Amino acid sequence: MEKAVNKKEMLEKLNRETAKINWSELARFFAAGSTIYVNSSQDLLEVACAVAKDEHELFGQLLKTGNVSRVTDEQARQWLDQDAVVWASVILPWVLVQEVK
């Protein structure tokens, strides 16, 4: 995304591109190691915006606190077994996912 795009515009764009999707449809991204779990205590769009803007320091803090992490094998298996629906936002090469509450 262009740096000239302000945060509000970026959040609006990300919101339009974020959707609920069955986890089974994201399994190939998980297999490729491209899925990032966003804890429900975080705003998925804010995290996606930080990733899109390459805000390494913020993302590092989120990783350190456990608010974002790679999707684990256990999570993936559980979501597949439950035929779970997750929120997903694609910020290439990543797919950020958050459980639907």
C-alpha cells in the first residue's frame, strides 16, 4: 500500500477486503506457513494496517505479548474439526485470521 494513503483510508480499504471465511478454505495458506493468528483482544483491522505499513516495532510488541502468533497445528486442527468460520484479512504474503465470536 502506498505510504501516501492515510490510516483512515487504509482501514476503510482493509475493512472492505476483510471477510468471514471457513477455515477449511484457508488450509493451504496454513500449510504454506502464511497464516497469522490475531487474538480477539486486538482489532484485526488495526493489526492488518500495522502489517501493511511495515510497522515492525508494533508488530514485534504484539508478537512478544502473544497477541499475534503463527496459527498453531492445534488451532488449525480444532478449527478444521469444528468447520470454524474465521475473520480473514489478506496482507500478502500473510493471511491474518481471528476467531469469530
